[in-house]
Amino acid sequence: MVLEVLKIALFGAETLKAGEIVAMLHMDFKVQIASFYSVHADARIVPRFQDQSDSGLPAKLQHALTDAKKRKLFEGKPGQTYDFQQAVFIGLGPKDAFLPHQFMRAIGAAYPVLKRFGAKAVAVDVTHLDSACVSFAVQGLRDAAYRFDVFKTEKAKDALLEKVVLVAKDERAHAALRSGLVVSDAVLWARDVNNQPGNVATPAYMAEQARKMGRNAKLKVTVLDEKTLKKKGFHALLAVGQGSLNPPRLVVLEYAGGSKKDPWFALVGKGITFDSGGISIKPSADMDKMKYDKSGACAVLGAMSALSALKIKGNVVGVVAFAENMPSGSSYRPGDIVSSLSGKSIEVLNTDAEGRLVLADALHYVHSQYEPEHVVDLATLTGACCIALGEQFAGLFGNDDEFLKQVEHASKQSGDLVWRLPVQEFEDQIKGEFADVKNVGHPKGYAGASTAAAFLKQFVSGSWAHMDIAGMAWNTSPKPYLASGATGFGVRLLLGVLSNRNAFKKANDN
Ligand code: BES
Ligand code: MN
Ligand code: ZN
């Protein structure tokens, strides 16, 4: 066991070496089954529910907390912190409404406080919490510590938090620590690669990163380059990329965690490395954020990177479509009619509705090649989804109620929150005038997230869930628990859906 802990502390989680691009977080985690206040540390994190009585704490802390409550400085609300001497209280909200994922952002909010302390070793009290909170503690602290600073000549000279002791009640904490590190590696990898700017992260670069990641994560990786895409007839993907000097790539990653007879589970991601809008060009304000238009693909790649380390059962295929949407003399134009891999013709009314075009080919490809049992796609697809659901929820769409319930369940476990929106009712709106389908719905953009989903549905032939993550994929303002930039939204949710299927299968086998 000691060796095991040492190994994790020194090398991070098992198989995944996320590559040179992941920021090295020199933070070592260790589980200790002990009584919390007997553990030595420079600082300690003390979780509190909103309705919890102050008794049971050491006298000094009890007084400090009672005093803070009286002065309305700390009530135990989610996201609240209050520090006294070397203790940081973190709020978890009302106990009966608490979900383990909330521990992630609660502990993350304490990270800036620990930095202010200059703490090198911190002890976290998880003795009264579900072992899942151990995993979320790891993810929360590492998420809070991550910075995208590879291009900065002078890195922040923050005091480093070197050692985190998770003080837990039983042995289950060890497995939770291990999975927390694996999931966190996957999320940080996804954030890091997504934060890369468009001049670095071209479709070819993204394919190369996928290849490297796949080698470390025991995946079979196939990259279809421009020539192959042409030969195979990916007309919609090629149309989107034809205005750019950086040609498209389609990356296919296979994880064989089941037998040959087992069905495939498919993950599909939108990977627009930069979305200028093309000839239907976007306004300048915030156009820089369109480097994050590859967030769906990054989430799929991040999730794929963790499958083998998490010993997920079953076969999983990831398909990510990369292209850059640029205006030039070779760009596709509004009014163009393009074909697609499926053979359906598409009328391009707006070149800025490009995500659905690359997904059309990726979705058709995965259906025709793998006949998957379920498909989930993730995409920063519409501004309309941000208008509808803000930065609170991703939009969830689909054609299979049972499956969507599984996704919703994993959403509540993982903290990657989703909200259901309708699809079928909008299919009429994307019928083409001069082609089979058109790439925009209502001329005023009404229900834009649903009409986009209705378009995707035309290229789907089985159980399917679509997530519009436009409002969730990056942070517009830095939070104490998460720097500005890519959030890694979707990685945890996808891993949750796949892990739950494991548990479900096990129950059925027995
Ligand atoms: N990548 C954008 C969607 C987006 C916009 C995500 C803002 C996050 C923030 C997508 O390709 C797009 O431009 N969609 C258009 C569709 C419209 C032209 C039908 C949109 O939402 O305006
Ligand atoms: Mn666009
Ligand atoms: Zn886009």
C-alpha cells in the first residue's frame, strides 16, 4: 500500500502520461485513515454543512465558527470560505441537498486561501463524507491550481501546495483517490489542449495530440487526412475547411474494453479549431473565444484518455472532426449546396452554422462504420443555447428517452449539468428549399439550439444524445476554483455515463 501511494504521488495516475502540454502540478495526494486533528499539516480544510451544529469541533475552531456565523461572515453556503488561523472552513450548503460533486468547487474555492497562507502541506477532513468526495477533492484542488501559462515568459511565483492529505474514514478512499487522479488528468489534458490558440492548434496539431494521447492511453488511433477525406466523400467537413490554409482532419480512436461481439458506444465531438464564421463572418468582439470551438472534440479526447486507466468495460469509439472556418477566396459561400458523407445534400444558408456540417459527416461515419448502441455528441454548437441556459447548463437533446435519463443521471453525479430541450418538433424548419436540408432554421434564429439539434438528427440512425456545450466550455470570468479559459466540461459526464454502464452491466450479469 505504501508503495502504491508513493507511486501515485511520484508519477500521477497509472497509465496516462498526458504529454508535455499538461501543466505540471506538483501536488502529491495521500489518503490517511486517521482522526483528523491528529494529522500534522500547515493548513487544514474543514467542510461544513449549512445546518450543521458547531459542536464536535476542537474548542478554538468551534468558537471561531460560532463567531463567524454571528457576524454573518460564514453560513456554510456552497462556495463560501472562512479562514481562522490555519483552518479554512468551506461551505457545502444544506446537508440533505448535498451531492458529492459539490465538494469539488467548494474545496477549489479554498485554493486561493491556501496560497495566501503559503501552505505547503494541507489536510482535508473527509471523515464524515462519502468516499466520492475524496475523488472530487483531488479534482477540485487540481482544477483550481491549473493555469494555462506555457506562453508566459515569467510564470506566477505562487507558493506551491505540495502535499495534500485526505483524511478519510475507511479504505474505500484509496480507490477514490486513484480514480480522482485519473479523471483529473483527463480533464486537465482537455483544458490544456483546448486553451491552445488557433495559430498553434490547427487540425493537424490536434490530430497529432490525439495520436500522442492515444499511444499513452492504449487506444487505436486513425487519422484521416484531407486526401483520404476527399476519397471517402466527407463533403460537408471539407466544405467547412476549404477556406483555410489548415486542412481538416478526422480522428478515430478505438478503445477495446470488451469482446469483439460487444457493441460499440460512440462519442463524437465538434472540433472547429477556430470559428471566424467564414464568409458569414462574426463580429470582432469576442471572436478570440472561437478558439474554444473545438471544446466538444477536446472533451471526447479527454474522456477517451481515461478509459483504460479506469478499466471501463465495453468498446468505445471516439470520432472527432477538426476544421478551421475561415473567409478566403476558396471558402464555401452562403447559398452553396454541398453534399455529405451520407449522400444528403445540404443548402448552406450561413457559413457560420458550420459545426452541424462537420458533425453531420462525423455522425454518419460512426453509424456506418460501427453501428453503435448509443452515440453521444458534444459541440459548442449555438449561441442560442447560451441565451437559453446561460452558464448554468448545457443543452441536452436526443431521440431516446431511456438513454437521455442515463445521461441526466450521470450529469447530476458529475456536476457537468445539463437541461433537456426539444428536437423533433423542429425538424420541419430545416427542410431545404433547393436541397435535402438547410443549415439554418428560423430566419430570426428562434429556438436556434433546437433547430441545430434537428439538423444533426438527420444524420443519426440509432439511440443518440446531443449536448450543446456553448455556454459551458470556457470561463468568461475567472473563479476562485477555476482560472479563465477552457473548463473541461463534458469529460466527467462522459466518464460517468460509461462507468454507470459498467455497474449496470455487472448487475445484469449477476
Ligand atoms: N461556434 C458557434 C456557436 C457559439 C457562439 C458558441 C457563441 C459559443 C458562443 C457556431 O458555429 C455558430 O456560429 N452558430 C451560429 C448558428 C447560426 C448562424 C444559425 C450561432 O449560434 O449564431
Ligand atoms: Mn459558427
Ligand atoms: Zn462554431
